[in-house]
Amino acid sequence: MAWSQVDPTKAHVAYACIAVFCSIFSLVSLFVKEKLYVGESIAASIFGLIVGPRCLNWFNPMSWGNADEIILEITRIVLCIQVFAGAVELPPKYMWKHGKSVCLLTIPAMVAGWLIVGLFIWIIIPGLNFSSGLLVAACITATDPILAQSVVSGRFAQNIALPIRYLLSAESGCNDGMAFPFVFLSLDLIKYWGHGGEVVKDWLCISVIYECIFGSFLGIVIGWVGKEAIKLAKRYNMIDKESLFAFYIILAFMCAGFSSILGADDLLASFFAGCAFGWDGWFREQTAESNLINIIDVLLNYAYFVYYGSIIPWSSFDDDELGLKVWRLILIAVVVLFLRRLPITLMLKPFLPEIKTWKEAFFVGHFGPIGVSALFAALTAKAELEKSVSKDQTPLPKLPPKGSKHWQLMASIWPIVCFIVFVSIIIHGSSVAFMMLAKHLSSVIPETTKKTSQKDDPSTELEDLENFNDVLERQTIKSSGKINEEDSSEDDTSYEVNGPSTVMKRKQLQNDIASSTHNAIYPDDQIQSSYSLESMRKDILGVNTDGVSS
């Protein structure tokens, strides 16, 4: 049978859906990004929603097997590549020169946001205690490096001061890995509640010293060795151009692999590996013309956000068993947008030399997008909770049965984080468009106000009349044809004018200017000009009503 050849698999349909979106969006990408100021993350997420199980059901990654494990590993690779690339793009020795500002913006802001959001989640979601609220809040403390690219690159980036762009890029890469101490501290509070010694020992020794500090050191070693190796190969002409361009992706995979094997923080390892690899700016100079990093980033963004749009758990947003209601999630999202980052950033503004004005401080405080890193943290936290109720390898293919220990938290952490990520994609992804609109309005309204105020201001009218007097005098003198050539050659403002008609017109002009000036300053007086300014202009210049010289 001829149609038996048409037997698509789930993977084939996925390839086709992602390719269709990539091709269509690429054809109009310049218009969408540069005119509408809409990033690929919004468009890809909406496309994933349309072709996903919620609408057309052409593309359903949740049916591919162990969905959590697939999502976790895809997210890990995407984040490692993006974090590494963002660190490489920083100026040479950036963390050495500006590390204090990055740490000051990262740690206090994350701590404040973690505590504030955790408190509100505890209050809003019934059934979750404060430790559970802190765990959910820890997943969304990081700023996503992928969504942050909308302001640190592209056309809109020209409107942002260069120090702000670099600060946002460095912070978004660094705090992705820094989120995991908060995640594991929250987990320790849940698992060892009432045993402070166990919490401190497990968190300080394992999460902070081993995972974070050792992970950072491992990343520095990988990045530094990679930098010296590629420079040596280039010096002896042993590496081709294609391999040189792809080398940073190889190192990102190396960070993901070795960090995961050793149980270290792979995102911090990737960030510090990128900093070490791009320490002297050599790699940036070599790849400046290729634009390879941006190409890889765009392709990963296209594919991942289509994937994300298709896995959003819409049905869980209104689930009484989980204690979730749409209005509760919206309230949490509002708290996250306004209280997670903005207040502490405004407080830190005097201590951050990169932030010069309060307007810049407000922008930095507002622009803290939540995205791929939050999904990665949520799945990691869920897998750690599953370890406490199952001896199988985690993430588990299915959620443990209802009634299991921490069941509500395991079941609700993914929907809550997905909802906040979706809101952040819409709000922060549209921030550029709103900012450009505000910039346009701010330039139009003052101009209109200025014209109106000038129109109503007598002193402005007086100034305009005086300027008009000068112009008309010059035009009258020139039109008489009786200018003294000798005097005009010495001083173009000194003329000897002959002719009674010119003298009469000038006297009439002076009288009318004085009358108009008096009316402008004293509008209550009933002194009227003998004829209008338009008639004056026509009479002086010798122009009739049809605009033809008489």
C-alpha cells in the first residue's frame, strides 16, 4: 500500500514542527525584532503552545518517556552553552575588575528575593509551609541568561549604557549557578527540620564548599587549560578555522559532563570556565567576524522555547488537590515582578558604580527575567525530593502516589515555576517594546507641551515679533534695490536706504510691531493693530493674496 510509507514517528514530527517555526520566524525576524521589539522566546513559546498537546497535539514531548529526565538534560546543555558563551562575551578580565559589583548585585538581591517570595508563597498557597515556599522561591531567584540577551545584544542594546549591559550579562550568568545553594538550603530545611546541625553541615560542606566552590575551581581549570591549548594550537597552525570556532561549545559540554560526574555545580563551572577562557579577549578577537556564538544561541532559543511552550502544564494551574488557583498564581507573579528584585536593587544603587542614575537602577531592578534556569532548578529540586520517597533513579518517570511524603510540594513546584516563567517571558520579553514606546512618547509630549507653552507665553510672542521685525526689515531693504554697496560690503547689517516708499513702510512696520507687542504684554488694553501680521508681511514684501510678487 502506497500510504504505508507515511508512518511518522514522534521525533520526525518534532523535527518538522521546530523547523517550520525556525524557517518562518527567520524570514521575518528582522521586522519582528527591530520593529515590533518582540524576541524569539515569546514567538517560540506561543508556537509551541499551538502545536502542543493543549491545542493541535502535533508535538507532545510529555509522551516521549521519562519527560522530567529529558527536560532536565536538554535544559542542562542549553544552559551550559549559554552561560559559557555569555561569560566569553564579557570584556577581558571583567570579573577581576567588576567582581565586587557582580557579587553585590547577585548575593543580596538573591537573598532578599528568596525570602520575600518564599514568604508570600507560604501565605498564598494552602498546604505549603515556609520551607516549601522557600524551595519554590529558590528556583526563581536566578536571572535567566537567555532572556537577558534581548537587552544586552541587538538594536535595543544601543539604548542601554555599556556598563549596565555587561553587568546584567555577568550577573545573569553568575547567579544561575548561585541559585543552587538556595535550593539545597531549602531542601535541607525540609529534610532536616528541627536539626540545625545537620542543616548547616550538609549545606555548608556539600552545597557551598564542594558544589559551588569546587565547581567554580573546576570551571576555571577547564577554561584556562582550554584557552592555553587553543592558543598553542593556533600558534603552531595545528587547528583549522571551523574547529577553533566550535571550541567553546566543546568546552561547555566538557563542563556539563565533568561537573555532573563529580557532583559539582555545572552552571557555575560553565560560567567560570567561560570567564577563564575569555580572560584576555583573544577568542573574542578570533571569532569577532564569524558571529558564531549568536548563531548558536538563536538556534538553541528557537528549539528550546518551542519545546517549552508544548510542555506547560496548563491543567495544573487550577487544581484543588495541589492548592493552585489561577488567581493565586497571578498574585504570586505580581509579587515576583515587583518585590523579588526591584526594592533591593534601588537600595544598592549607591554602592554600584556601574549604575549612574535612578532610572538605570529601576531598569536593572525590573529586568530580572526568569526562564530556563528556573525550569532546571525546579526539576533538580523535584528530583531531590523524589529521592526521599523512592530508591529508584531520579527523576522518576511518574510522580509518587498521592499521600507520599512531600507529595504536594513535588506535584506543585513544576506548575508554579512554569507559570511564573511564562509570565516572565511575556512581561520581560515585551519590556523592550514598552520601553521604546515610552521613549517615543517622552520625546513627543514635551515637544507638544513646548509648542503650547510658547503659544500662550507673551514673552515668547514678543521674542517672535522681534525676530520677525528683523527679518522683515532685511527683506524690505533688499527689495528696495537702493542699498549702498560700499556700506554693505563693510557691514551687512548697515544700509543706506533711499526712497519714500521704503521709509513709509518701515515706519508703518515699526508702529504695528509696537502695537502688537503692547497687546501681547497687556491683553486687556483695546489697542489693535491697523492690519494683521499676514497683511503686513504681504505689504512689506510686495506679495499679493495669490502669492505673486507685485
